[in-house]
Amino acid sequence: MPHKKLQLPEKRCPVCGLMFTWRKKWQLNWHSVIYCSERCRRSKSAE
């Protein structure tokens, strides 16, 4: 039986505008995750 994903929380990246979904590695600090990727986090000051 294939695995079905549950409805996971999403956020919008302030740099690129991409919607990104909760990931298991962020389970302890989801409230503090702001950017969708390391690239966006590094370019935050450019915008």
C-alpha cells in the first residue's frame, strides 16, 4: 500500500515567494523556519 502524505503545514518564503512544506528535519523548530532554502537564506539581504 503506498504511503499517503497527511496535510502538512506550509509557509511562503519571503525572498522567492515559493510555498514550502513542513519537513521532518524542521520538526523541532518549524516556528523559526523562514526561508525555503539555504540559497534564499543567504540572499535575504539582497532584497
